[in-house]
Amino acid sequence: MQSLPNKMFHYLSLLLCLGLFFNSQFLASAFPLALDGADAISTTPPATRDIVARGKYPSEEDINSKIVNPPKSKSLFFSKVGHIEALNHFTDKGYKMLDHVFPDLSFEGDKNDEEFRTYVDTASRVFAERSSGVINVVMGHEDACTTWARIEFPALKENSDVDEIVKVQDSDPNSKETIWKKGDPVKRQGLPPWDGGECLNWDDKPPF
């Protein structure tokens, strides 16, 4: 094979060197090889999103910081509802239930989890404490072991901003009965006996 002129050989050698240089620069930028300092390759896996441990729910302080006070005389409670007519009637008129003023509320917890039950009871009580004016509660039938009977009704009667509590039949929004007015005794009315002990009925979908 004929030998390449010296000058041509020099040019080819220069091109080869340049090619190797740029290729090494590309590899260095794409795959940094420094083993210490800020440029070191990290062997730590990417941080994952924090996962809240099952059974851990917002504290009362958290609930109070996030819940929005419902407008006066616009709070809507419900218990043991079998029909939705009355609920739809009131929500269409802008009445607010707990999940409207506390969007973080979730019923996806385990009903057998004591922390979950406490969380729902606490959020329900805070809602009652933040309500004012005339309060409407839509009911199917009364049960002393419901969240309404155990938590919400007593808290509403102890709330100095509440003037009246009206029970509404779940199937007929025009069927109303005042069950408590300001000045009435703060005691349970029209409910089955309740001894103040363990009284949790979580057989139905909470918080009924």
C-alpha cells in the first residue's frame, strides 16, 4: 500500500485527537464521574413522597386551622338518612355540610380504627362549635349511638351562637320540628336512653 504523505498523516492524526477529545467531553457531561463533592454520582435513590401512616389523621388543632366557618344559619347536619330529597333541597340553597367547610375530611378510614373514629367525631364536634344561628338536621330515624346524638347535638346546644335546632324529615324538606331553642335545658331530648358509656354504631357507613 502506498504510504501517506507526512502532511496528510499529520492532518488525520489531528482529526483523530480532536474526535477523541470531543467524545470524552460529551461522555463527561452526560455521565459525571467525579466521586466526591457536588459533582459526585449519587447512589441514593430518589426521594419518595412522604406516606402518612395508616390510621394517622389530622389533630384537633389541624382541623381547627383548616375548617371554614359556615355562614350563619347555613349549617346542615344529617343522621341515619334513607332519602336524599331534603339534603338536596338544602344543599341546592347553599347550606353547608361538614365536607363543604372541611374538604380534607375523608371517610376512607377503617371503621374499626379507634383513631379514625375519634377523628370523625372531633371534626363533627368542631363543625358544631363553628356553626351559628338556626341549625337544620336532616334525619331518617333517631339513634342514641349516632355521631349526631353523641357529638353534634350536645355541642350545638352548648354553643352560645346557636339560636335554634330544627329537625327535618329526610324525605320531605317541609316536614320540620324545632327540637331545641336557646334557653332550653342542655340535655338530650327525644332520644333513646344513653348511659354515657361506649356507644359507637359503625355498622353503617360512617358517620351515620
